[in-house]
Amino acid sequence: MGKRKSADEVENEPSSGQIASRGHGIIEAVNKLSEQDFKAAYLAEEDWSQLANVDSKFHFAKTLSQDELQKCFDLIERTSRHDYEPSSFGWHPKRKMREMKEKEMKYIIFKDCPPQDSSEAGISGFLSFMLTHDSTPSVPVLYIYEIHLDNGTRGKGLGRSLMKMAENIAKRVGVEKVMLTCFKSNVKARAFYEYLGYEMDICSPEDRKTRNKVVKVDYVIMSKDLTSPDIRDNEDSD
């Protein structure tokens, strides 16, 4: 699901000098790269080996065809519209499509047929992300906006492979965290992220008490700290 800031994060936004000292130059430089240069610098053969049995590829939003973009949108609608509609986000197709087209959005997608038939293929899964600043205080992060698999693709380890690929990119870029937003109603997704080592981020908003009621937050902002010794130790032992 898309990104949402907490009120606490906005109130505690650091000065431009603070941001510069926490990796502003990294994010700015990486987001200036061409798609070809980004792939050469931050994607490795080991990433694609995790998706060896599917027709997978990497794209900037601007290099996705309109058909591919629409198929990604259709997958979001099929798998998540029922979560969006009753939530504080609401379901707004035009707004979602604008978000998907943001110039710094990047996609890892895979199709449900062999490469030679890819022109007619549907998209059976994708992950989109942006390299930006977030959390409290603001730090350089890789923010996962969407990760979706169709029913026929689930249960094969591809979701975990997509998450691992995003984390590998984040480490090579040198950001401090991978972050995402999850509906509280999506219990399975939250359990999946927790299994992968994600926890509630410090900037995730809490329920608010007003004079007459409690305003409940229906989403959680989660993160995985890539600088944590525990993360490094676990990966060294794999």
C-alpha cells in the first residue's frame, strides 16, 4: 500500500542541515541515475537468481509501458481494493495511478509466461519502491510502496524473494532502513513482514484521544533497520 506520514514525523521534521548529514547526498545522487546505470550499480546476478523461474525485470516508472502500468494497477485493485475502501486512505484510482507514475518510483515485476510470450503476458506480481527520506528523525530509506502477487503466484516464495531483492538494493545504496505501510486489517501481510524482521517504526502513529472518542489508526508503518548488528549477524550465518 502507499506511503503515509505520521503527524509526529511532520512535527519533528529536521532542518535541511540535519538531512544533509543523514544521507541527503546519497538519495539525491542515486535518484539522478539513469535506469541502466542504476541497474549496473545496485542490482546483481544473485538478485535475479531468486526469481529464476519467472520472467522478471526492473523498470523505472517512466519506462514501464502504459499496458504494464495498467496491469500493475489492476493487480492492486484485485488484491487490495477491499482493504483500501473502508480505510482512512479510501480507494481513489486516479490518485493511486498518479502515485504509481511518480518519477522516482522503481519497479521489480514478473510475468506469468515465458519471455518469448511476454508481449501478451499478464503481470502476476510486482514490488515498487522509492529511495527517499523518512522516519523520525529523517534518515535515508528505501520505502516499499506496493508488493502484490496474484492468487496463482502465492505460496512459492516469490514475495520473500522480492522483499530480499529490495533489501539488497537498499544495502548497496547505503540507506539505513527499509520501510513500508501495512493495513492493520491485513493480518497475514503484517505477520509476513514481522517474520522477515520488520517492526513498528518509531514514526508509526498511535490512536488519538479526542474529547468524545478515540480515533483509531488503521495502518502501521513498519521498518527493518539495516544498520542493526542483529540483521548483519543473521545474514552472515545464512
